[in-house]
Amino acid sequence: MTVSVLTNSVVIVFDKLAINNTFPQNTTFTLFVENLMVIFGLLPLLYVRNKNFYQQITSNTKSFLLLGILNAVSTILAFSALGGGSVGLVATILKTQVLFVLLFSYIVFKDKPKLETLIGSVVMIAGVVLIKIGL
């Protein structure tokens, strides 16, 4: 998880750099090119690890379509925010997605978070509030 957070912190800086260097600045085009690079980069790995992945995708078309639409909307909105805002502020706000995961997992699965998770969530909310008010 720590490596994931560190990697994402570096990637978001490169995302902002890519958005700033497209002419005219277009967050959707940048996202499209980035997704194409990820798809074509990971497709051979997927094929090597699971040769019948195409059958699994076609047998779950409705679920994959719904997840794809949700992911597309969320990443388009995130890139739009990144294109128009400060990297530090946008990255901080994007990290609050963990709070929504906790909330929805509680509502849907009745999953009760641990005390340390609640404390971490309060710290995250406090950090976002402090950044927003400028302290």
C-alpha cells in the first residue's frame, strides 16, 4: 500500500505535466493516451497470466460495462480537476476516496471499520479542511 501511494504521488505530477504540455490543453486527450498506453502495456501480461481472459470478459459484459462507465466518469472528472487545479490540493482531495469506500462498505456490507481506520479518516478530513482554509 505504501509503494502504491508513493507511486501514485509521482504519477499525478507526470499527469499534470502531460496535461500542461498538450496543445491545446486537453485533459480528456491526455487521459485517453494514458489509458491506451496502460492497456497495450498490460495486455500481453494479462494474456500470459490468463489465456481465457476474453471469455471471462464476455461472460460478464454487463458488470464490466457498468464498472467501465463508472471508472471513465470518475477519471475524466479527476483529470479535469487536475488540469484546472493545484496538484497538491487535487491529490489530497482524490485521496479522500478512501472515506467514501469506508462509507459505502458500511452501508452496503455492514462492514464496521477499526478504530485506527476511523482515526486515520478524521486526520484525512482535518488535512483537507486545513489545506482548503490555507493553514
